[in-house]
Amino acid sequence: MSHKRSKLETYAAILDAVSSGSQRPTNIMFHANLSWSPLNESLAILVQQGFLAESNYGKRKIFSLTKKGEDALGMLHQIEKEFALEVIPVESIGTGANPNLVEH
């Protein structure tokens, strides 16, 4: 069973595609595994919000990450890393103890 991606996941996939070297819409579409209409809607939002820059190369549109886009992608990767590394030891499950909590 597949799940529908959130807008955040879609935006992250597009930023990741552009970061990996895909600059043209079709390449971004394939790299991010999106269909054409959602891709164009998301590209417009990412450009409007300042995460991507749009320019013309001849008759073709190309997209590049802005500093804001690079920073956002870095934060998203950091969040993914943090959640992936969070491991609760088996012996603490069910005891109410959470070794990751620090009391202040």
C-alpha cells in the first residue's frame, strides 16, 4: 500500500532533485517521481517562496537552488538524520523510562 506524500515531502524531493543536478523540469519530474501538474504547481511555490531560482536557457526553463533552498534542504536532511538515529533501548520500553529525555 502506498501513501500519498505530504507537501513537505514533495518539496523536499524537488529540492533534492535540483541539488543533485537536475535543472530542467522534466529531469526534476523524473528524479522526484512526480507527475507534470503537481511538479509545476510545486515549482511555482518554491520559486515564489525563494527556495528555487528560475531562469531561461534558450527556450528552456531551468531551476537552481537559492541559499534559502540549500539551507532548508540541509535542515530537512538533519531532521531525517535525527529521527533515523533515535533508538530507544528495548529494556526501557514499557517501563515509562525514556533515556532520550533530559530533565532541566
